Amino acid sequence: MKNDLLPSANQKEVQKESEGCLKKYRYRILLFLIVLGLFGVYYNYLENMNELEKMFEDFVHVYEKRYRSQQEKDHRFSIFMRNVRKHEEDEKRHNGINLGVTQFSDRTDDELKSLLVPISSSNGITQSYSLETQGKTSSTDHPAHFDWRERNHVTPIKDQGYCGSCWAFSTVATVESLNSIKRGKLISLSEQEILDCNPKYYGCSGGTTASAMEFVREIGLCTEEEYKYRAADSEKCLRTKNLTRISIDAYIFLPKNETFVANWIAKNGPVTFAMTTTRPLLFYRSGIYHPSSEDCADKSLGSHAMAIVGYGSEKGKDYWIVKNSWGKNWGENGYLRLIRGKQVCSMMDRVVAPVIN
């Protein structure tokens, strides 16, 4: 007897054809999805590239970049892309700060190092020129917030350019402020004179705040207008006679104590310091910068000198108000808020204060 419940040969063939069609259909769907996915990835890639290209063109315009050829521009664009991706990663690791495009975004790490002072050249100098603090201040009774800018004793932000002259700029910034505090005259003084006329160090190739302070104490400084900055070394000192001379009476290495330093700033005036520098500082845009001890130890590009002109607090975080020399488009209009009370990146190792009696 024929069993109607069993599939016939024709039914088996139809079933095989259906299964084959279904497999083909699934394969086509899978292939379509793969193609669609790849297209999506490609589309996102193009969209990201378009965004990066626009960012780069804006960067070229804002920072007035000039490239000698299209080939050089393409090379700088590839570096720019890598730096943008790196600072996006760094921003995730540093809560509370914003990193972004700065004038350094088309530069390699090796090129960035040329802006900084090698760590070795900024160590071992404190005994050469240090003076006794002579009891200038020892109290810890200082205001919760203090900012010499609010008292009009700080000159506008300057730009050292692609010259390793931070040591001269930070020194001059403190002398300008102290001259204003003590003598009532806020005058922009010449960093270039220190670079050209100080035989103890190497101009754009680096120096120390101690040697710069010694120069100001012994020789004095003329004004920026009289001896303009060129962001380059000269073969000889171009100072002429009958120029303005602004000098200091002494300079002091302060103790490695942030409370003491805060009190000194509030009572006397801005100070200069140097700190170990990592990549995020070069791409800093805003916030309270708090580098980790691991970053300072393992990811240093060199040392950078700046001036502290005040201090404050925000949402329970204490910070220093730091005047930098990388132009007003960097950071918070040229300034950095640096975490206070943590002695990050050896920042308290070389705090120097000018003195005018």
C-alpha cells in the first residue's frame, strides 16, 4: 500500500530546490549586508576624512600656516590626523580637561621636543645661583583666590614661536610683573636680548631661568620695542647704547612647598617654574590640567618653563594660574590652569622668584 504521508520523488526534488533557493537567498542577503556594512564603514571613513580636511583647512587659516609645496602640505595633514586621534585618546584619560587643535597639531614629537628644554639641562643648577630667602615670607595666611592680572600687573600673552626660549619668556614675565608692582610701570621687556646677549646659555637651543635671572640682575633688560623678538638666534648681541635698563636686585629659589609658594605669590609677585612636559600640555584647550605621575615619568618630551601669576579653586580642585608663552590661541587665552597641591611633574623643583628691594 502506498503511504501518502511519505514525500514522493517529485516532492523531494521540489523540497531540495526550495532549500537551495533559500540558501541562495540567505547568501545574497548576507552578501548584501556585508556590502552594506562595508559601504557604511567607507561612508563613515569619507565623512571622517571630510571633517578632518575641514579641521585642517581651518587650522591652516587660524594659525597662518605656510607650506612650501603641496607635498609638504599633504605630509603635514597626515601628521595632523595622527595628532588629532592621539589627543582624542588622551582626553579620555585626563578627566576635566579639553584637548584640541593648537599651533602644534602639524608637528611630530621630535619637532615638539625642539620647543622644550632637555631635562638634563634644567637640573643641577639650584646651588649655582641660589640665595637665602631671608625671611621674606613664611606665613600660610594667604587669600583663597589671588590673580595679579586683576591688579593690572601682568603683560599680554606672548608667543615664543618655534624657538626653545621658554626659559627667557618665563623669566621676563615675572620681572615685568614685579617691576610693575614695585615701580608702578607695566612695560613689555625683551626676551631677544637675553637670547642674543647672554653668553652662559644657548638661545633657542635652551637655557635656565637661573641664568636669565642672573643676566637681568647684572645687566638689566631693555624694552620689547627697543629689541624686538625674532624667534631665532643672532650671531652677536645687537644691543646699542642709551637703551632702557630694567633690573632686579636678586632672585631666590623658593622651597618645594606649594603653600609657601602660594603665599609668596600673594605677598610679593609672580614666580617662574619648570615642569616635565607631556603631549597633552601641547594640545591643552581648557580645564584643570592634572598629569599623572606615570605620564610625567614615562612620556616626557622635555621640560618647559612658565610663570605662575595667581591661584584659585573650582569645584573643590585647587589650581595655579599659569602664564605660558605659546600665544593667546593656546589654552585659556594663553593661560593654563594647573592642579595645585599635588606637585605634579616636578613643578616645585625649580621655582624662582625675582626680588626688587
